[in-house]
Amino acid sequence: MKKIFLFVFMILGFTTSYAHTLLLDVVDNKNNTITVIGKFSTGDKAEDAMVRLESLSTAQVLYKKRLPSQSELTIQIPKEPYQIVLDGGPESVIVQKGIAPLEGFTKNIKTKKDVDAKLTKSQQTIDSWTLTTIIFFILCLTLLILTLVFSYKNTNKILHMIKINHL
Amino acid sequence: MSHDLNPKDKKKVFRQRLQRVHVATGISFSLLMYVAVFFGIFAILLPYIQVWEKPSRHFQTADITKIDYSSMIEPIISNPDFPRNNIIITLPGYQHDPALKISHEFVEPIVFNPSTQKLLDNEKDQSQLAEFLNHMHYGRPFKTFGYLLFGFMAVAGMFLIIGGLIQVILIKYKNNGKNSVSKFSKWHRKIFTWVFPPFIIITLTGAMMNIGYFGSAPMAFMASSGKTAQVWNLAGPVLFPPLPTIEKKNDTVPMLEINQLIKKAKEVNPQIDFQKLTLINWKDSSALIKLEGYNPYKPFLNGISNKPSVVLSGVDGKLISHTKVLDKHWSGLVYDSVFFLHLLFGVDAFTRLFIAAIMAMSTFALGFGVLLWLEKKARKFPNNIPVYQWMGKLSLSIMIGVIPATGLLFALQWILPFDLENRFLIQKSLFALMWLSTLTWSFYRLNSYQTAKEFLYLGGILFMISPLLHFFNSGFSPLELLNNSMTNILSVDIGLFIFGFLFIFVAYKLPTTKDKIQNFWTNKL
């Protein structure tokens, strides 16, 4: 039995290692530049994925460039608060807060609803339970409970019929 | 103990054990196998369903020799924000999709109507009917658990097929029995003996895809001396060799028109039906275009990993390389020939329908196998007592209940508005709810044949109204579909209608009382 469990866990372990997820790595070079590295969890390079620096105060794109064949870009740190976006297409957008320059940001963030709406949001395939899912799950559960109730009632009915049949 | 027996008794014990293990494995995996085969029928017809389900694909298929590709492709790839390397252009007609698609790993696909050269409002994730039916075929909705479950089921399928054939050879079965049990047994054996060759290949490749790649990890680990446990790291470069990295010259030069490049590729190899173009280092003087497709003159040997191709210079159309079907490494040829029957890439409608018919016959054979097991259980009950058994009810819900659930899936495709939020989630959830409600209804009703009749009627109606809903909500009448050469779409409507009609016909003919049922099976089979 132990061997079977070991085998199942081994297979499950290997299956999870197949994921091909885009990853963002940002390195502070301590000279007012950052190095943005995009790569996949498998180790593959993410050449041509779009890198954007977006201002947190205006939502303007301060910098944008696709990753070259080396899959990394060294970028001058903006003077204002910003976010780093690695855009790998639908369902694969990573957003990270930008590192401040050595002297700090010169502008402050003005949190505005319209700015926040314009900023790119992280889009990773995460299986979250929405309200629709929860409603359908509860309905499914109710049906299963009803199935058990009907099964119980009908089984008793049949047993009763068998009993009468034997009398 | 069997070693104390004489040779004759040993043979008898062996046959008995063979039968018992066949029954135990069969009944354990039969319902899963039925689900895989049932949805497999739809997966076979996937190219047609995926065009039927999308309003954006309701247009006349263009004559591919007269399409002005450049006017659609050039403005997109000239956009400085668009990636310049590994741009993929899927030509109209690939998998029966009439649209032209420009895509890249990191960009949302851009879709065109090649006849009008207009951008299409692609439904994206809002419409995934065909894909979902295909996912149901191999357990994808349950992710890793589903893959493993369906994979082991495919292994069980191979074991059952081979074991069953050994039984047919060793045991002298009689085909002239008059009761329902012998009729079920006869047809279970007969059909599986007929469909054995394609069925064994399909289950073998299915097992390979679901658990073979995962399961080969220890072997991959050993073969690579511990470098990798992922078999694709070893097999991938042989089956799907990556494009060589070409150093960019970092200049911008004009490219030859795509139309001209396709023409040049056709001159190099007129046998290839080109399906996909890959643009490498586009607009750079090192630019290349790889045109790959399918060679219908060499079926079974290409279409999956083996894609014959022509590589041309993007600057002047100079031939860089030409890969023919037989240039592939032998392992690729074996891989394609084994997987061809399962994946059916590039095959015509007739072949698809033929394989779908084999699969439909297999669902009947599986059904007879389960009925045989259930009928043997039912014999223990007197005629005036209804047979109320959990496996019978579960089988009824899974095997017959799947019909109205799938019918609802098709009907909802053209009932739910395409801009509805969570459209696909609602569609598949209602499908699950309907399927589960058939289980509840099966346990609620005492008479299983009456329940089956109701499910068949409901399923038949849902399948029959699906094309009507499609005609009404798409705005295309059958005549318009025919006149505008949208026969792929019309054929799905006709198929659904016939499917629904057959279910209603069977429901009408199916008796509901115990004595009539016995007569039904013995007279009709």
C-alpha cells in the first residue's frame, strides 16, 4: 500500500513540475537603474514579452519595450512612483511595485479612482471561487443531498415490498 | 490450489479468473470509459462545432488562392508595438476555421474575415463549447486528478479489450441465446471484436497522453542521467525541433509581400496545404518565413509532430530550407502514425464521420456490457419488485443522463447572450447541474426504463431545438447558410437535428414494463 501511495505522490509531484508560468524578477542595481528579467518557471526565456513602467500618479506609460533575446532589460528608475508590468498576453500579466531611486521619489502618489482604474492589473490564471461558482456549487450539493434522501426512502419502500412479497 | 489441478481444470480455472477480472475491471471503469467515448464523438467533430458555436465565424469561406493576405497582415506586423519575432499567422481553412488569425505568444490573437478583410470581434473565452466537449473527453475539467483518472481508465480499456479477445478465442460462446442476458453478451462481444483495431490504438494513445508523459518521468530521469525528469525535455527537441536562433542585423528593411512568399513556397512544394506561417526577425535583413502545413498525399505520416515546411528569406524569398514528410526522424514518423487515428489532424469529413461511427458503436458495446452486469443482478428480484440498485441508477444517470445535459449545453450556446458576464461559466455550470439532476431524478424514480425514456425525450428535444435556436439567434436561415457556402455550419445543425430525432425515436420505442422490456431486447437485438 505504501508503495502505491509513493507512486501516486511521485506522479503528482512530476505533474506539477510541468507548469509553464511567466515570472518577473526585478533587480535593484543601486545606481538608479533596475534590471527587469522575464522568464518562465521552466527556465525558458520570455523574449518579446512587453515590459511597461506605469506612473502610479497619472497612469501614464513612462517606459515600454519588449524583452530582447537575453530576456532582460536595464531601465533608468523614474522619479515618480511607478509600477512594473510584465505583459505576457491574456491571463499572463504580472504587476510589481517599482523600486525607488537612491534619492527617493520626487512626486507623491495622489490616489485617484480614475487613475487606479487605468493602471494595469495583474492577470494570472488563479482559480478563485466567484459568486456564480458558489451558487452553482450549493445547488449541486443540494441535488446530491436530495439524491441520498430519495435513495433512502425508495430503498425502504423496496424492502417493505420484498417483506410483503415473502409473507 | 491451482497447481494441484490437472491441465483441463487449470484451463477452466484460468478462463474463470479471466472472466471475473474482466467483469470486475469492466464494471469499475465502464462509466468513465463511456464518458470518454461519448464526448470523444463530439471531439472528433470539434472543427465543425467550433465554427458553428461562434457568430464571428459565420461568413463564407474565401478562396484561399485569391486572398490578399498582405493587406491584413502588414498593418498589424508593422505596428512598432507588435512583436517582431515568432509571429504566427494561421491561414483560413485550418481546422475548418474560415478566419485568418495573427497571433504571438505574448499578444491576444487578432482575427480577420479574409473575404472582407475586416477585423472580427473574436468571442475569446465567451464561447468555448467545442473545447469544453473535448476537455470532457479526457478529464481536463478535473485537472491532474482527471488526467490520471482518465489515463488509468484508458489502460484499463486496453486490458479489457485484450482480455476480452482472449476470452472470445478461448471460450466457445454461443450466439443463439434467446434471453436478454445472452443478447447483451453477444452484442458486447461482437461490437468490440469489430472495433478492436482502432479502439486499441485510440486507448493506447489516450493513455500515453494522459499518464504516459507524467509516468515516464522516472525513465526520463534515468535516461538523462538525472538531468531531467520531464520526458518532453528529451523528446520535444526531436519531435518539435525549435527554430534555430538567427542573429538579428538590427536594421529595418522592406519585406517581400506575404502573398508572394506563399506563391514561392507553393512552387517549392505544391503538395503541401499550407496552414501556418511563422515570421522570424521580421523587418530585419535576417528575416525568415517558415511556411508549414499538411501533405494529404502522405496521410498517417504527417500532421502532428511532422509538419512539412518551406523556409524562405523574408527579404527576397530565397529558399533557405525545405523539409519534406519523409525527412523527419523515424521516431517522429512513428509518433505521427500512432497518434493520427486519435487526433485526426488534416483528415476529411468522411474519415471523421467514420471514426465517429466507430466510437458511437463502442458506446453501444459499453452499454451492453453494463446492461449485462445489471441484468444478472436484476434476475435475483421477482417480477413484481422494481429493480432499485445504486449502480443501475448511477449508470442510468451517467450514460443516458449525459444526453439531456449535452443537449442543454448546445441549446445554451445560442440562448445565452454572448456579452453575458461569466457566460461560459454559467453554461458549463448549468450543464453540470442538469447532469447531476438526472442522478437525483434516477434515484427518485423507481422505474429506470421510464426514467431513461424521459431523459431520451428531454435530450432529443434539446438537441432538436439547438439548430432552431442557432438559426433564429444567428440570423442565418438554413437556406442562407447553404447559399453562402457555410455548409460546415449547416452540417452541424443537420447533425444535431438528426441526433435529437434519433433520441426521440428510441424514447418512443422503449417500453417501460418489465415483461415488455424482456421482449424488446430479445426481439430487437
